[in-house]
Amino acid sequence: MKTKLLLFLLSAFCLLQMQAQTFQKSILTSNQRHFHDLNIAAANDGTSDYFVAGNLFDASMQVYTPVLQRVDKTGIVLWQNTYTASLPKARFFDIESYQIPGLQHEIAITGSIDDFSGVKNVFIAKVNAANGALVNAKHYAIPNPIFNSRGLYISYVFNDANGDGFNEEGFVVAGFNSDSYTVSTGATNTGFVMRVYGTLGVFWVLEINIPSANMDFDAVNSITETSDGYFLTGSTNEPTTNQLTILAMKIDFQGNLVWNKSHVFGNSQDVSVDAYYDGSTDQIYMLSNHSINHLFGVTVMDNATGAIDGAKSWDAMSNELDRYGFTIMESLQNNNNLIITGYDKEENWTDPIGNSYFGQSNIFVYEFEKTNGNPVAMNYQYLVAHTEPSGDEFNFWNSQMPLIYYPDISFGVSNSSGVNYYHIGYKTDPGNNFTEADLFKTLPNKINECDKLDLTIIPQPVSFDFVDATALATDEIDNDFILDPSPIPFSTKDCIPTLSVGSNLEQKFNIFPNPAVDYINTTLTEISDYVIYDNTGRRIKGGMLSNGQSIYVADLQPGIYFISFTNNARLKSTFKFIKK
């Protein structure tokens, strides 16, 4: 278990300024339900709104109801619906927001639902983005009526799905099939990719598999569109060593296999979870989680051939373990950088006044250079007290890391109001004891409104052993069903920094003057060093301090800056200041 030092925003001025542009707040229902399976998607309609989907579980973690909400850029929930289906056990796993010019703005949803014989089917539903009302829905038995199937990922696409030379609007869905009703590595599991029309009729279905006598656990958890096809991530198996391995496969828009670079890296279970396609270099940046180091890594491959670029590929090293990547995306303020966000499995920390906290699924943010994986400016992990409820087959931490399900937990928006990043996480309030949805909006500097830790990651070189995988056409059976939305009462609350109330340290510690012209002074004693960052998080200058010493800032350009102090006890505090 780990004990951490707390990095927090102590300045009231800083908090007031940041709240106008960022937020960190939690959503809880009035009927005591656990939020679970949360994923996030930008509205893509010209606003800065976004959608959060997931499921609400009862205390036993056995009974669940799908939930979908629309949130605006200030963190206000515009509407929140639960859904009742005409078939049993509907469960949301992923959403995609899209708008076809001249047509209605909609949300596509995928997940699983039981048919009348008690077999799980993947489904696709389209709902109105303005209110969540159902537009159309179908469920699919893949590859036949006796196999259970689940959709884990959905994306809106417009490309040539049948090779006739014309682009067709529709969706691609990824997931897995199983002869087991529940998730099991001992069952026969195969991944699948399905391409459908906008009307939800099927173009083709592809089955992804490596047969194994000991373990047959193949799944596709994400699809990344490239210039000429789809890159698939997920898990597969190594037939001789009984290991879960990384799925890395490219197919074209018609579902034909282009190349397979699935490979073994770790010592027991590895999984690829997401990818970013760089059109300028025609390369794929694949995000994977590795059991051997309990952390994540990036493998860079040529889109045309799958050849690995060893100079750009890396594996994370850190003195803290069990941080796993979920989402990889381009930095919106610098297209030479990428950002990885994910969850920490478990975190213990103690605040400066002696209170102890424990958090699971705490969000971390790591920005790095595309060319070598080296970190850019400051990176953080957001600290939120939370214990994930046990009892569900898709609990993130049933194993060392999630075996197959890695929802989208972050996205970025760049528009006339600036650059912002949005994240979805979890919180357990001691006064509530049910899991709340925790919403984050941050600026490019990645600083959140409440408690955080510095995140230190060191990239190192990687090497792989490759395994074979097949991609074969398969069958499906589809039928219509109904999803009825119902509004659900909820409440929201803002986060409170650990030391915001009753702290003598906060009362004594401040900076002045603010705004500053030539010098900054601080009232905190026993400071050992300081670092100044600009508004993008780039380190500007730093140094050592003695008591009463002023910090020279006349050489800074006018603008907004952050200054981080570390005292002799290694406690860190960050303030925002204006340089005139």
C-alpha cells in the first residue's frame, strides 16, 4: 500500500479564478444507486456539451439500470434518464455522439441485452441528443443464437463498407462472444467487429480468434479508424504459454485482414486498450497495459505494414505501480504531444493535518512527446476518496487490471472559448456510501480544482514476441427492441479541497502581491524550493528559497502563471498569480 504527499490549491484567489473556467463535482442519485461502467463523449454539435453513459447498480451489484445524461461546459446536468427496455438486463457500455448535416443530432449506444431465451445479445440504439428519446434500436445474436455477445465500443463512420466505391454512413461496433453467460477466461471467447448501416442493418461481421486448448479469451475493446481501415485493440491469447496477450490487428473498410501484429510483452496478462492514428506520419500509437510492470506503454506501428517503430515505442516505469491507461488522444495545444488518461488501482494518502484517505479508480493524466514518450511539463493524478463496490463481473479490479473493458474516460475540446479537457471518474462519499459520478473539467495545465499528486513516469525501450491471430467472416441475427427513457432525480456537489476548512496552514500561507510586477513574496516558512509554470503547464523557472526571500518575476512576460512551493516536509502547494 502507498502513502502519498498531497498537492493542493490553498489560495482562495486561485480557487475563485479557477472555478470560473474549470470544475470538479460529483453526481449522486436520490435512490441510493452505484454509478458503474461510466464513459464519456463530446456532443460534436458545436456546443461544449458532453454525454455521460453507464449503469446504476443496487447495493448487491446484481440489479442494474442504464443511465444517460447530458452535461454542459459548466458542469450543469441538463438532463439525466434511466432506460427501461422491452427485453431484460439492458446494459450500456459505450456511446458516440454524431450529427449528420441537415439531420437530427443523435447518440449511438452499444452494450448487451438478454433475448427471450436468456442469451446475451449485443445491441445498438440511437437516441435523440436533445432529450434522450429512442430513435431506433436492434439487438444481434453473434455468431448464432446460443452464444452470448456484448458490445464494448461504438463509433460513427462514413466510408466504403462494401467495396462499391461509394461511402456509406453507419457504425462500427466491437466486443466479444462467449459460450459463458458471465465473463470467464476459462470459456470459449472470440472478439468481433461489426459494420452496420445508419439504419442498423448489417454490412458484415468479423470474428477475431486465436484458438487455445488452455485459455480462449479473445476480445476487441476499441476500434481506431485510419486512412484506409480500422485498427483493433483488445486481448487475445498465446496458445502455448496460456497468457493473455495484446491484440494489434488492422482490417480494411470491408472487413478484410490487412496485417496482424498481436504480441506477447508481459508475464501473465496484457491488453491493448486504445489507439491514436497520426495522419501526418501514417502511424498508429497503440496504448497497452502490461502485467510485468503494472503500468502502461505505447507501441508505434506503421499503418500500411504494421512494422513497429522501436525508437518511438516505450513502456512506463515508475516507483508507484498499478496505474493503467484507458484513453490516448492528441494534445490540443501541441500536436507534437499525446495525452494518456487512466485509473490508479489503489491509492493511500495522508493530508498535512493527519487525515487518511483511500482511493480506487483515481484519474491520472500523462502528456508526452510523440517521438520518445518523454513527459511534457507537469502531470498529475487526481485524488478522490473512493472504494469500488465488488460483485460485478466488469468490476475494474476483479483482477490485477481490467481484462477487457476500457471505456473512454476523457476527451478534449478546442473552440472559441479555449482548450479544455473533460474526464469522468468515481467518488464514494462517507456520508452516502454509494458510488457517485465525478465530473472534471481542466485547463491545458491539467490542474484540477481539488487534491492531486505529481505523476512521475519514465519511458523505457520495449521488445515483443508475435503471435498469430485470425479474422474471419461470421454470421448474425438481428431484431428490434424498445428503450423507454425516464427522468431520474439527482443532486450535484462541488469538491472541497482537503485543507479548505479549519486549517491553520491555509490561514498562514499566502503569496503577495498578486498581481505582481517585480517580485513575489510568501508567508510560508521553511520553504526549500519553488517552480513557476506558464498557463500551458510549461516549466518557466525555479530555484531554492530561504525564509523571507523574494522571488524575482520581472523577467516574465505579462500573463497568468502558477507557482508551486515545496517545504522541508515535502508538502507541495500551488498558487495562481498574474504577472502585470
